[in-house]
Amino acid sequence: MSHSVHPYSHRLGVIRDWKSRWFGVDKQYRNYLKADIIIREYLIKELRQFFIADVHIERNQKALRIVIKSSRPGMIVGRAGDGVVTLRNKLIKLLAKRKIDLTGQELKIDIEEVRNPEANSAIVGLMVAEGLEKRLPFRRVVKQALEKVMANKEVQGARIKLSGRLGGAEMARQEDLKKGRIPLQTLRADIDFAREKAHMTYGDIGIKVWIYKGEIFAKDAKAAAVAQAGFAPARDSRERA
């Protein structure tokens, strides 16, 4: 029998990169891992209303850089950057309280805008959770979210699954809606996956979102990695000829 695997971890090293990237650090694995988990959990909980898509962390011996991807960056930054300063101070206090040592490391926070929020699984999950928490009918919420996702040209398939006491029923159940195709076993398939919870008075409702955006081949993955690193790729001698 097959086993269900996380679509992101299943593609690590193929078309996906790690969300925490450390450079030149040694003998601090345990402390850095603990710090990364604390930072990520705190930011996702604290900035939930700003539709956080992802949190990436980069470390070296002198700096700790946190990249927050959101569809509402202006609301996080605030006037003249006050929001980022406040958030940075809160993080420093939290890490000090949890006995995480940042000596010699400068904490930097960067905010990136998600250009197409309807094609991002984490943001779609938050949109569904927001609709459920407003007590809207769950079938209507899922159908409308799926229609918004499929309206994007780059999206070729999507699926939304709900689990829990749907509609306040006594017995929990699962319901899902799917459009298009989602090839979970194809490693080059660009599948964006996210999990979210809608906090209801009678318990939480679990939300899972899959969004398929086509296939990524080796040359595309290399170009994306180079673009993310921030430098232009070297051209092949055959291209110059």
C-alpha cells in the first residue's frame, strides 16, 4: 500500500529548496533548529490576519535574516516601517525569554509581497478559514475559493479538503472539492500544499489545500534558483556562438 507524503518534503532537492538556510555555522544545530521553529510558529500565529504565505530563515555567523512573504505587506510594515521595528523587538524579547542566544548575530526582517495570492495554497487556506470562522456555509466557502484559484492562468488543478465538525454536526467527517488534475507522484510537478485550521466554538476544522501549477524541468528549476540568489546566470559558450 502507498503512504501519504508531504508534497513539499517529497520534492526537496528536486524542485524545492529548504525553508531554513544556514551558512558557515557549526556546533549549533540544536539551538538554531529550536530558534527557527520558535520564530516560524510565532510569526505565523502573530501575523495570521495579514495572510502570511511563508517564512524563510537565512543564517550566517553574523546575521539572522527572516523573510516574511505576505499578500498584505503594507499592513505589516506600517507607517515609516514602525511595524517591522516593533515586530523585531518582540522577536528579540521572545528569543531571550526562551533562552536563545543571538550574541554576535544581527536580526534582520524583510517583507516580500505575494503577487498572486489566489494561486498560493497558504493564503487560500487562510481565506477558507476566515470564511468558516464567519459562520458562512462551508460548501459555498470552498466552492468560491476553488473558483478564484482556477481563475488564474498558471493554475492547472486544485483541491480543497475540510475535516472536522462541518456545519456544527455532532459527528466529524471529511469533505473535499477538486478541479483539474493534481499529479502527486510526479516529482517535477509544481504542487503548492498548505494546512490550516479554522478555530470554531465547537472545535477546530482542518483545511488542506493543493494547487498544481504545471511541471518544472531542470533548466527552469536552475533559473529559478539563480534568480532567487540574486545574480545573472553564466551563458553557455554554445549560446554565444
